[in-house]
Amino acid sequence: MTSDPVETQLTVHDPDGPVVAPGHSYESITEKIGAIVITLRTPRHWWIGAGIAFLVVNMLMTAIAWLFWRGVGIWGVNVPIAWGFAIVNFVWWIGIGHAGTLISAILLLLKQDWRTSINRFAEAMTLFAVACAGMFPVLHLGRPQVFFWLFPYPNTMGLWPQPRSPLLWDVFAVSTYGTVSLIFWYIGLIPDVASLRDRAPQMWKKRVFGILALGWRGSARHWFRYEIAYLLLAGLATPLVVSVHTVVSFDFAVSMVPGWHTTIFPPYFVAGAIYSGFAMTLTLAIPLRKFYHLEDFITMRHLQNMGKVMLATGMIVAYGYSMEAFFAYYSSDKFELFMFKNRTTGPYGPFYGLLILFNILIPQLLWSKRVRSSIPALFIMSLVVNTGMWLERFVIVITSLHRDFMPSAWGMYYPTKWDIMTYIGTLGFFSFAFYLFVRLLPAISMFEMRDLIDKKAGKQVVH
Amino acid sequence: MAVYGLMAEFEEPGALLHAAERAYASGYRKLDAYSPMPIHGLAEAIGFTRTAVSPIVLVGGILGCISGFTLCWWMAAVAYPHVVAGRPFNSWPMWIPITFELTVLFASLTSLLAMLGLNRLPQPYHPVFNVPAFARASTDRFFLCIEAVDPVFDAEGTWKFLETLNPTSVAEVEP
């Protein structure tokens, strides 16, 4: 079915290799992706990986249970550093989520066909990252049992949230982002679970997927409306994803704290979010393609492109760092100048050094095509950038707070074991959720892959 | 009525598109085409060119926009007014982020509901699934179904017409 025209077209247009290996048909794509969910036995590496992740989830539960029992005093937070690990992790996780929406929405609007095989699991990554992110502000509340006070609702106290505060904007931005990501992900899944319904060998699986598929039958009228709705959602998600990290950066930028009060924050937070998000997508894509033998669909082209996006967004982040330094110098404000000196050479100075090394210096290796075509190098690079971006959030939150205006109000922040357990615990939660997703739902969008090989083969006129 | 319709099976999207165009040209109007992925021009080929999804989403977005702004104004200026940094109660530039988020939220929810609602989904039962070969409609086969309610439909004539389209097979669809 996909004979010569595919190969010639791919080699002509794609100097870095094909977005889908040649020789695939509708059937082989559906079989290869669907079999992971409906027919193959759960592989041993899944049990080992998911088992370890599940243990880590239990550690998270322990840390949260103890937190609920004793209160935030078990954490390292204090005055003046009231934000600590919780907000560092919140900002880090929400940033990671951004790549999923970028891949599924923005690259769709830009007609980048290499997004097709990575958008589904990148969207799942977004959902789980937003879930991890959403935990932290609630755990940090002090009285998490009344978290619903964050939302506006008529209550007997006669109180309403303060809409002038970026913290309330955050509530709306993050909950909207979570909901819209879920809708986008589910709409994309409907035709695929319909495929699984029709292919599943056991009746109970047919029933479960049948319920999820809502009776989808691939009617031309349905596809017509479906494509319009999908495109509209992409158009809505595109400004949304930019707004979310902008609003998160307002949490800092709207305050008067030296090191936070800068106008560069929104664009540089968004770039950093996409940077860390692509790093996490690579961290997940490389083992996924290896363990499930998906090299035909997640090709070197995808890995290289993600490397390039990382390089580009990393440069924007580097620009953000240099502008922060320049603003401090150009403002001649003594608090700003001291903040920058303290950030680079103060007690947390080594973290700043590591951050520059991880986020700016090492990723410059991505200019080399040899590095971009080496899977181990890309995998290590993705871990380096993930760590670097976490350090960035740490440096922004902690070093700005710990020495602000009056030396008498200065302090130091040291995370406790509960802080670390909660952080590692969310990594476990994220991995466990991802393991479940890969096992229970198609990790690559099957209908979009069918459409892609069709377009590549020139069977359809591409409008 | 004895049957829901007659269904022809094709192996290629191009063949289905061609068949759909021929069927429409032959006067059939109550027909539908089924494919495992969207095929450009297929809906138009069976005479389906307009849908209300976009205007409904626009209305959803406008409602979200109004709700967001009204909510902020009402909370800060009516229900719980207090002075923050000497700003007016209705300090509207601060309402923009929430207004924007609710616009996107309402519009997104509307696009999901509009798509499902206009498509009459969820639908627990549909006759096309009675054709055994239709199981492959979500993998690698393409189907054209002419429904018995079509005024031009005639069990024998329509069967013969479908045969002329070079299908892999033709089948009756139980109601």
C-alpha cells in the first residue's frame, strides 16, 4: 500500500530522515500501536518500572499523610522563605506540562507533521504534570482541607476571593489549563478507542473501549465536525498555554521583591516552560520507543527536532538570564544590585553556577549534529535540562526571598526530608500515571498516523 | 422496513471518495461514508458542507468572556468591596486574566459538547455495526452506506448501482 512514492517523497522533503518509517499500512500501524494495549502480554519491564513507581507513590502518600497530621511545620519553609520547595516544584511541574500543548496545538496549527506520533503521549504528560503541579499549592495552604476557599462560591462567611491578586489568576489559569488539556486529549482519543473497540479480542475490553468511544463510527459528517472542533480547540489552547506560565510568572513579577519584580518574567518563564517540557518529552520518548519497539513511528527525526527546539528555547532562556543581570545593573537600584551579587556569589551561589552550566553551557552541544543524532547523548541532555530548569525555579524562589531588604529579616532555607520525599514522590506519581497510560490507552494517535501515511503517499490532496 | 440500507466496502480512500461523488450525482441524498481517518472532501461529496460547530463555540466563548468579567467586577466591587492600594473598586485591567481564562474554558467545553451533540454522540446502538465487515471501518476499510429512507432507494437497483462502483463487497445493513 505504501510503496515507492512514500519513500521518494520522504527523502526529498526530509533531510533528517522520515517521520514514519517506510512500508507501513493502515493495518500495520493500527496493529503495532493497538497491540500494546489490547493483545500483548504486559511486559516484564512494565511490571518492574510500574512497581518501583508505585512504591514511590506510597512514599508520597506517607509524606502527605504526615503533612496533613502535623502541618507545614514539617517542611523547611520559614519566614522569610515561606515559599520553599512547594512553589519550586509547582512552577517546575507546570512548566513541564507546556510541551504537550505546544506539540498538540501549536505544531498542529503550524502544520508540522512530525508532531503526529508524539502528540498523544506528550498530552498525557501534560495532564500528569499538571496534576503533580496542582498538588503543591494545595499542600502548601496550611489548611488544605479548605482548599475550596480558593474558588468563588457563595458562602456563609460573606467572603469572596480577591480578583486583583495573581494568586487567584493562577487558580483560574491552572484549572482551565488542566480541563482544556483533558478535553483535547479525550477528543483525540475517541477515534482511537473506537479502533480498539473493534479490534479487542475479549468482550469486556470491547465494552470498556466501547463506552469510552461513545459510539464513534467514523461517519464523514462526524469527521467533518470533529476536525473543526479539533482545530478550534488547538486555536484556543495556543494562547492558553502561553497565558498559563505568564500568569505563574505574575505570581512573582507583580510582587515588589528584588529578583522577582521584572518585566522579562512572562516571556522567559514561557520559554523555560517549553524548554523543560521538551526535555521531559525526550526523557519519556526515548525509553518508550525502545521498550515498545516504536522506532518506526518515533524516528530519529523526532528526537532531532526536539533537540533543536530545546536549543532554541534554551537560547531564549539564556537571553532572559542576561537581561535579568542587565536590569539589575541598569536600574542602579541597590537592592537589585545586591540581589544579583547575592544570587551569584551568596550562600546559594553554587546553585546559580550549576544552573548556568546545565541550562546554558552544556545544551550548546546540541549545535552539533553528532550530539543530536546520538540517542544516549540526547537522553543525558534531557536529564541535564530537567535538572537545570528545576535549579532555575529553586534559584528564583529561594535566593530572592532569603535576603530581601532588611538584613535583620534575612534567613536561610534548608529542605527537610519531607520536602524531598514529597518532591521525589511526585516524580513517582508522574511515572506511575504514565505507566498506566501506556498500558491502557494507545500512546500514539493511530488515526492521525493513518492520515499521515496517506498524505505522505499522496493519496489525498492536502489542502 | 426490512433493511436500514445497503453498504459497499472499499479498500482505498480515493475509491470511497469517488464512489460517494457518483452516488450523490445519481441522486442519492440519505447516504453516509465511513472511514478510519478524516478524508478531505468526503463530507462535501455527500452534500454535507456546513456545520454549526464554529458559531456555537463563538457563543460559548462570548458567554465565558462576559462571565469572567462580571464575576471579577461583582466580587470586587459589589459583594466584597475593599480598597487595595488606593485603586478603584472596579479596577478592570486586573480582571483581564480571569476573563481570558474563562473565555477559553467556556469555548473549549462548548466545542466538545457541540461536536458530540451535533454528531448525536454518545450513541449506544447504530445499525451499521450489524455488518461484520464494518469492524474494519476503524482500521483500514472504507464504507459507503445508502440508507433505505432515501427516496431513490430501491433494494435491487441500489445494489446494482453499488456494484458498478467496484467495491470489495456489498452488504445489507440490518435495521
